[in-house]
Amino acid sequence: MSLAEWFQWLEQTPASTAIAESIWLFPLLEGSHILALPLSVGMIVFFDLHLLGLTLVGSRAATVMSEMLRWSKIGFAVMFVTGGLLLMCHAGRAYGNPFFRAKMIFLLVLGLNAAVYQVVFFPKMPQWAAGSTPAGARFCAVLSLIVWIGVIVCGRTMAYQF
Amino acid sequence: MPLIVFIRDSQYGMPIAQSVHLVGLTILLATVLVLNLRLADVALKDSSLHWLAQQLRPWMLGGLAVVLLSGALIFIGTPEKYLASNPFRVKMATLFLAMLFQYGALRRFAAPDSAPRSRAISLIVAAVSLTLWFTVGWAGRAIAFIP
């Protein structure tokens, strides 16, 4: 079975049609997916802004950041569960949609970016003086901010095309 | 105004305007979450609420400005649609209450000379604030589903 066929099949499973046709479940999933943004992407945005010296600057910032990142995991758990179920309902139509494809590529880029940051820069963070974020870490932050905005734009736009 | 016509009539106008609305929402509600989690003593106990509020204030006001401006541009294209919508009325009422509560109550708790307060009061204030702000969001989403 090709990937395209598998997406077609996924959209037609009884669970998918049940969610898509439910009067309250689909709006509930969509609303949860959107309102988990502040707890997931929002925390990452503030981490990036902190790296760029734009907020939460000071001696206490490091602990604040690690705690905010821990909270973001709850937000991302909600994102993946609700996003996975929403995708199930629209899998066949999502497969060829350019905005869906762009969103998935953006998420992949963000995952790689976060992994690079985690390995290369995160362990050295306590050694940086306030406001002296290395250029590489700043690059990761700017990339993250731009691509997360791209994810939001693509996610909102693809929903208009189903 | 061409911008309003672009948002209302062009293929990508509304998705773009709503994306801007969502970016503003992400920033605004992230600051609301952080401040209320701290106020309720659930998170970030090493930092004072005053310091957090001071650091986040420009972003909170910036996020609010973005949602209000993008929301107004979306509204003005088809005002009759929104004025007839029950969820929209709920959204505007709770938005007003949430901003009032933020300004009246939370700001006082974040003052540097804020008197020590009981855990119960902090919890209630945080819960009310979070409920109000997230009701605004849910009511906004409901516009698409409920007349």
C-alpha cells in the first residue's frame, strides 16, 4: 500500500468518519488543538525570545526557561493527540494539500533545529553571561520563531481547503 | 480600505488574518498562563510574580494589540455576520471581563509591595483569570460552529 493509499484508507476508517461526523467531538478537537498553542508553541517562543535577549533577562532566567520547557511538553502532548485525530478525519484530502505538506516539513525542520540546539548549545547555557548568547544559538532561535509562524499559517490555511 | 476587502474577499485574506490572530493569541495567552501558574504557586516558585510580570508585560500588551487589531480587521469586513453570532457576543463580553480582571486584580498581585496573600485567594484569582481568557478563545472557535 502506497502512502497516498494509506492516507485514503485512514480517512475512511469507522473511527475517522465517527469523529468527522460528530457534532461536538470535531469542534472540541479543533478548539483544543488551537488553544494548546500558548502552552506548547508559546513556551518555545518565549525560550527563543529569551535567547535573543528580548524577555526574561536576568539571573533567574535559566531556571524559568527550563521550567517553561517542561510545561510545554504537556502542551505538545495535547497537540500531537488532537492533531493526529484531526488528521485521521481529513487524511485523504490532507495528503496532496500543499499547506499540509509544508506544515509537516516545517515540523521536521523544527524537530531537527531543537535536536541540534539540545546537543550543541543547551549544555553550555549556564556558562553564558547574560545577553551573550552565541551566534549559533541565536540562529536557532530566529529559525525557530520564523518556522513556528509558518506552521501556524499553514495549519490555519489548510483547514480552509478541506 | 483595501486591507479589509483583501481579508474579506481574496482567497488567502481570511487565513492570513486568522493566522496573525493566532500568533497574537499564542503570545498573549502564553504570558497569561505563565503569570497565573506562578500566582497559583504551581510553577516558577523561584521567581517573584513581580519580576515575571515586569519581564512579560511588553509581550502581553503586544500580543493583545495583535489580537485586537487583527480581530477588528476580520470583524469590519462582515460586521452583520458577527453581530448576529451568539458565540461572538459571549467572546466580546468575556474579553471585556478578562481585560478588566487582568487590570484590576492580577496587576495588584504583581505589585512589588503586594502584601502576603493566602493560597486560597491566589488560587481563585488564577482560576478566574484562566477561565475568562480561555473562554474568550473557546467562544472565538465556536463562532464557526454555533449560530
